[in-house]
Amino acid sequence: MKLWGGRFEKTTDALVEDFHSSISFDRRLYKQDIQGSIAHARMLGKIGVLESEEAEIIIKALGEILDDIRAGRIEFEIGAEDIHMNVEKILTERIGVVGKKLHTARSRNDQVALDLRLFLREEIDQSQDLLAALIRTLLKVAEEHLETWMPGYTHLQKAQPLTLSHYLLAYVQMFIRDLGRLKDTRKRLNLSPLGSGALAGTTFPLDREMVAEELGFDGITLNSLDGVSDRDFALEFLGAAAIAMMHLSRLCEELVLWSSGEFQFVIMDDGYSTGSSIMPQKKNPDVAELVRGKTGRVYGDLMALLTVMKGLPLAYNKDMQEDKERVFDAVDTLQKSLLVGEGMLRTMQVRKDIMAQGAKGGFTNATDLADYLAKKGVPFREAHEIIGRIVLHCTKHGLGLEDLTLAEYRDFSSAFAEDLFAEIKLEQCVRARKVPGGPAPEMVAKAITQSKVELEKLLG
Ligand code: ARG
């Protein structure tokens, strides 16, 4: 007999039983479900809806059920639909009629909203820790490469020289913002919906604040319809996760490129690479590629839940049962990707020599030469034009900017003098970019210190 069977004359069709049951996946919420039930029972005992001994019996039995589930001693039933009714059924089997009182002044609608908030809160904390670990590793690698010169790109064409340290700090900033987004999500999520009932609250004089406090919430939701029917907290998490995955996928794409035979900027550790079943020479950056690929899953999770929620009338609709698998998938994908991403960066080897070589050529110092003329009083737009012509000349003759003589330079502009050659040296080009946020090693060292402060502030 179903927990809701009173109104029915026939049993559920076997197909429907399978179709609408969620226990195969929402069993993952067992801990949160039991935590919530314990807080609810304790509160019912305090306000006198349950005798205090009844509340004690329920709380003790729920604790035992939690232990038994953890130890793998419990088999859930599809017939009991979801985790909420499975737990309640087991409770009643164990303690009899008292167990049937637990669901007083509660609905599965506020129960499931509560469970998912509790679950996500924990997973957000875990994701923040993993993001912090990734950021710390990036900072550590950055500290070692303040003077590792490399080419910067736009359109994947060599643009201007910078350092690996500066490059990695760009990702540090992105991941710090991701951390901030998760933190904001957690703050808005951390309100207890319990007491919303099915949609219209309850006639019982519940102490919602007491439950909220026991469960570590900052307060309670203010509207019973909203409490059971919105999932924006889950969408915010999926949004933050999708953006973090997007950042991670870009970093992974760099590693795929950089570890190629054409670039050879980095050597991926054997532990983070895989081979080919036919080509004996191959060592592939599969881990980076897979993180890049898995980003698509998390985007899918976000789009799926946005679509599920679109146009749903208030309040609860069964459509919303579709939220959980999307959230679980995004949590797992994000956390595993952060974990392997950190390991990949920590173990990779940097080819400083090849990076520095790559920073040369491709006229990466052309802007510096234009700046040089501008500093001598030539209007920048004219300087740009002059250097453009010099680059064209060099390209035709297979030369670099450092290969021309002063006399040749002076054919293009009389503003050129001997000091130009110092200005276009690779190192000088980077060292001179001392603007705050720029790649000069002294500025990057400052930015590393500031990033560490930012990180600790976010985590604190
Ligand atoms: N398994 C359901 C879900 O995940 C729980 C809430 C069901 N409520 C209901 N009235 N059918 O959404």
C-alpha cells in the first residue's frame, strides 16, 4: 500500500511505477533527508505536536536508519517512489504508528526543497575548496615563472611578449570570480523552506526558526509558494559551474596546444597523459581534452533545468523532479574536473627555453617600437604607420626588427636613434610594461600577493 494510497482504488501501473520513481537517483539525498526529518521531529516535540518521548523515538530511529544506509544495510524500494517516502516507510516499519506522525505539518514539496538546498550547500563548500586548491597551484607555478618569457596572442597570432606568470594570473582572476559566484549562490540559498508545506504553509504553530537554526540556515524563506516552487538556487549553482567549466576549458585548450609538437611549451606528466592503441609514439593530452569536452555536459545541465522550469505554474509540479540528476551531474563533473585540472598543472613541465624562443620573432616587439617613436614626439598613429612599413620591409627581406641598422631605420624616420635597440629587446619589452595589471615581473609579483589576499578574503 502506498503512503498516499487512501484515495486510490487501483494500483499504479508497473510502467508508471518505474517512470515516476526517483529513488534510483534521489537516494543520494538520504543524509540531508534524515537531517531535515530529525530537525522537524525535534521541533514538533518542542511545540507539543508530538509528545517528547515520541519525538525521541523518531529521532533515535532516524539516526539508526542513517547508520544502516551508510553501512549498506538498507534496500530501497521503487514502490516507495523517492528517498522521502522510503525513509518514512522504513521508519514506520521499525517503530510502528509513531513513525506515521513524522510527516505532520510537512509535505514532500518543502522536504525536497530543503534536501536539495542542504545538499548543494555542502557541495558548494566542497567545490570552493577544490577551486581554492586549483588557484593556489596556479599561484605557485606563477611564482616560479615571473621571468619565463612567452608570446602573448590575439587571434592565435603572436602579439606581444609577456610571461607565463602573467598568463597564469589571468586564470587566477577568473577562478577567483568563480569562487565569488559560488559564495553568492550559497548566501542566497541558505534559507530554510521547511514549513512551506505543500504550497500554503500549515495550521500547526511551527517554530520554523528553530528548524532553520538546527540545520545551519541563516533564516527562513518568506513565502510558502516560493519556498516550494523555485529552483533558482540550483540554477545559480549550475550557472556558476558552467562559467567555471568554461574558464577551465580555455585553460585546458591552452595546454592541449602548448603540449603539441608544434608548440612544445609544456610537457604533460605521464600520469596525466594517455597513449594510442595503434600509434606507439603517441602521448596525448586526453585529460585536458576531456575537461574541455565535459564543459558541454555542464552547459547541458544548466539548459535542461532552465527549460524544465520555464513556464511552470506555481507551485510544485512533478517536472521539478528532473532537477536532481542535472544538479548531481554538474556537481560531479565540476569537482572531478577541478581535481584533475589541479593535478595536471602541478605536474606539468615548462619548457622555458622554447617559450622564450617563441616570444621572439613574429614582430612581437613592433608595438614597443611604435611606442618608442611616440615617446620621441611622433603622433602614435603616424608611428604605427611607420613601423607598419618597416615590418613590411622586414617581411619582404626575411628580417626581424633587431636586424636592421640604425641607418636603415633612419630612412623610415629621423626620430630613430641608437637607443631604439635597447627598447626592442624582448626582456625590456616586458619589463617596461609596468602599468598596474601589466606583465612586468615587479607588477606581477605584486598581483600575486594581491591575489592571495583576495583569495583568503573570499574563503574567510
Ligand atoms: N520525488 C519528488 C521530487 O523529487 C518529491 C516531491 C514530490 N511531491 C509530490 N507532490 N509529488 O520532486
